[in-house]
Amino acid sequence: MKPRSINWFKVRIFLISCLLTACFVLIVFRMFQLQVLKKEKLYQMATSQQHVQVPMVAKRGIICDRKGNELAVSIEVESVSADPRNIKDVEKTVQELSTILQADQKELRQILKSRHPFEWIQRKVSPKQSDQIKALRLPGIHFLKESERFYPNAPLAAHLIGFVSLDSRGLEGVEFQYDHLLNGKKNTWVMGRDAKGREFAEGEGPFQKEDHHLNIILTLDKHIQHVAETELNRAVQKWRAKGGMIIAMDPMTGKVLAMATAPSFNPNQFLEYKPKTWRNGAVADTFEPGSLFKTFLAAAALEENVVRPTDSFDCENGSYKVYDRTIHDHSKHGRLTFQQIIKFSSNIGASKVGEKLGKDRLYQYICAFGFGEKTRIGLPGESKGILHHPRYWSPVTLNTVSFGQGISVTGIQLATALSSIANGGLLMKPYVVEKITNEKGEAVQSFQPGAVRRVISEETARTVMALLKGTTEKGGTGEGAIPGGYEVAGKTGTAQKVDGLLGGYAEGRYMSGFMGIAPAEDPKIVLLVAIDEPQGNNYGGVVAAPVFRAVLEKVLPYLNVHPKGTVIVKNGTDSSSHTGIQAEDPLIEEGKIGKAVTKEVMPDLTGLPIRSAMTRIEGKGMIIKVSGKGKVVDQTPKPGKVVEKGEFCFLKLQPSS
């Protein structure tokens, strides 16, 4: 049988058909891969080839004080950029820009010779610089609008508010702590690319109306903060001190009303200051409290019933030996009652009270008052201080801790602990943010006062208040802290500083302090004043107590807490306003203060009787508050200052000698 011949034509047709089918399957698979599996990736690649995105600084939320006064805002400014391909005369452009922007010519020349279509020349220039460059009409030079942080009150509360970087990222203070809330949605400026890959600008940088940022409302009061900073700076200069701090707190809620640190800085030009100047010493710096700490020893001893105010102790005539140490008093005393120990600030007396209390109970109350742990105030860099467990105490530690040596605390810990005595024994959590609002001003989160724990009973708190009140009475170490017409309770403190390099205590370096409560009968404010390394005198009663008095003389009337014998007169345009001086309701409506825009120059009223003084300022629309009788011996505002209608005027009168 003859073998069947192979039809090679059909074989070729079959092979070609299989090949075409395989190619078709591969093409379909590739189409599915490109159009379905890799769709998003290819779309992003195409977009990146067609456009270039330049990130822009987002608008940040506003930071205000508790009354709505703006402390940190964002303003629109211009940044200078260049398209080097369109610059015709590089040298001329370098010369013009370097003169206006005070920039390095070599760096500018390098930027302008770049092959990139977009280069930053200088970010966030001043309006004057922007106008000068625009007037030159330089080819290839463009302007982009950006958001810049601005602090309208310059150094006011700089340490608490903090500042931001060039790219609007919080670096210190509230700006850092709440950066994720304050920063709005990031904006980008989109540039296009042509078919040859050359980039071109597509209009101006976008600014969306809603950046989805949040605003921060602080518990801070701008007026109290200003008074605190003014008096603190005056004291630091007077005593040629290294620095200082003042903390004002509402003892009933834990709200921080003021937090001042010296030296201060201008957050608008923070780079011009050394980084250590940015440090918020009120929460970050630790120091030995010295005799300020006797306040909490007294509270612990009274709560445990180991002493009574009338119990007496032998103060060893100013010298008391404990193991290998000798404890001294700044003045020699024999027997003193516990009340006198606090009034005269006897280290030996406090040491003996500490011995009766015992180290375990003393440590227990120190911890209960919040020392040795962070207050969680909500500010960066807070320190917890230094407090060792009693098992590590030396034979003399109990004695020294009793009068504030061998323990380190922060200013915010002291203010918070003292507030617990002012409010009846509750340790309140301090806080600086009252609420958070959106762009429309609607509250998205509010913060309420929170009690951490009860430290002492109300009865003990009242007894301690009475002891502290005695300190400010005649003969006490805090006699100089009493503002005229008020009763306050407080404690002085003078602590020798530790030498961080050599160990032990540094010769001639002290922290002078005073902390107090006002008014004593109905506490509205707790105030801590600490002056670091004053020269000439180091006693807290001499250095810090007068600062306490000066602050309260301005702040208490502002809080509608008036000195005894105060007569309040509302002076308007009515000519009868000064003919009969009548006491009025001390609660002046806040809404009526500071709304008028009429400005006047404050006259000098010193030496005038009240009626003559009233005649001099008639028609200025000021709210006059008078303390005392006789002739004017002091006035606020001072003569020559520009004042507004509705502003407070405080007149202090004394009988003629």
C-alpha cells in the first residue's frame, strides 16, 4: 500500500493559525494588564510626565486668648521663583535680586543657570521687596502666594505659643503640640509639561477658601500675660538676674491665665535667638524650691495631726546639727510655734516638723501634691522634676527635703500644688487650651476642669491658708507682697542652686521666689514668681515678693476684685458724673470695655484731689476706679500714655502729710 502523502499546505495553515491565536491571546492579556491591572499606576505615570506639583504651605489655624484676642495668625505673602530658561541676562538678574533680597550672588547665579524650569529664589519675602522686584519686570522671575505665620504681639507669651518653621511645621509650644490640628490641607501648584518634556506654569498658586484647619482658644488672658511679662522683665533688669518666670492660675479650675518666662524672644524672628532662649522654663526647668516647699510640709503635718499651729519647737538659736550636717536659719530663733516657723521661715523648725512626720508620710504627701510626676499640662518639654524614693534617702534627706533642699520641681508643679490649698484640697489638672474650633468658629472640642485627686481636707486647707496669710503680715518674710487694700496668703523661698559641673551648691547663685493666693478670703488667682540668680540680694521676700504685689495690684482690679474702700466711678460725657462720687456695682460689663475707638492722652493727675482729677479726665469716657482717700499718689495708665474710651483708670489716693 502506498503511504499517504502529507499536505504541507494544510500544516502551514494550521501552524500559522495557532501562532495568530497565540498572538491574539497575548494581545488580549496585555490589554487586560494595561487597562485593568496596571490602570492606576500608568495613570499616575502619565500624570507625572504631564504635570509637576510644587507643594505650597497650608494655612494654619488661629491661636487666640480666652477673650478672642489673636496671638498667632496666618497672613498671605509672596515668594519669588524663577524659570531659568526664560532669563535673558543672568548677571543683570543676579545683581538686581541680590541687592533687594540681600542674597548671596554665587548661590543666585547657580540657581539661575539651572536647567530646571522651576527654582525657588526666596520664600516669603516682605511686601516692600516684592514690589521692588515686580517693578523691575525681570524676565523669568515669578511670584507665588503662600501662607506665613505671624505673631502680632511679638514676644507676648512666646514661650507658650511657640513658633513654626518655613514650611509651617510647629517647632515649639502650642504650635508644636497641636501642629496636626492647626495645619490645614496641603496645597500644591501644578505645572504642565509639553510634548518635549518642557515645563510651563499654569496660573498662580491655588489658595482654597477652606483648608480644613482648626483654631486653638487658650485659657491665657492677654492682659494678665502682659502685666506678668512687664513686671517680670522689670525685676530681672532691676536685680541684674539671669532670668525668671511668673505663672498665674485659676485655682478653682486649673486654667493657666499667664505663663511668662524671661528672657523672652520674638517668634517672628526666632532664628536670631539662641535655642536655649526658646525653652519654656515654666514647664521644662527644674530647681530646688527652698522655703516655698514648707507650705506642703505644713499641709502634710496638719493633715496627719502630728502638729498644731500652736505647738512650739526649739529652733536651736539658729544652728542645728543632724548627723554630719549643720542646718542654719537666716535669723537666730529660740522656741517658735509652728505658726511662727512658717511666718519666719525657719529651716530648723521645718526640719523638726519633718522628723515628727517621718519620711514615708512626707514622701506620700509630696507625691500626692503632684511632685515627681508630669502635670500633663499639654505643652512640650515638660519635666517631672527629681524626687527620690525614701529608700534612697540619706540620714539627712528627711530634714533637708522638709525645707526644700534635695528635691527639684518645676514652676507649673508649684503653682498647681498651691492651687490645691487655695481651692480646699483638690489637686486640679492644669491646662492651657480651653477649646478647639473649626474655620466657622464652631467648637469641635472643649476642655473642662478636672480634679486629679483630693490631697488634704478642706479644714486642713483653711488652716494652711491662715498660716500663709501670717507670712504676709507685719514681721513675716512675705510682708512686701501685700498689694494695697487686699489680704493675701503666700510663702517666700530662697534656694541655693546646685552646681551642675562641680556638684554641691553653687556659691552666690540663688533662686528667689514667692508664691501666693489672692484674695485670701476668696481665692481668684494663684501666682508664682521666681527670679533666677538675682544680684545684690537673694531673699525671696525682697526680690520676688514686690513683683507679686505689683502684678496683683494691676490684675485683681481687672478681675473685678477691688481693694477695700474702693469707689468705682463711671466717667462719661455727662457733666454730673464727677459732682457726686457714688459707689457703683463693681461688676463692669466686659462688653462695654474697649469697644470705642476714640483715643486720648492720659494727663498727669499726681498730687490732685479726687474732684480736680475727675475734672481733668472728664469726657474721656474712661472707667475710673479709686482706692483710698486724699490726693492722687499713683495712677494707671501713666501720664502721656495713649488711652482709649472705655479703658480702666486706677487712681490711688493717700492723705496729705
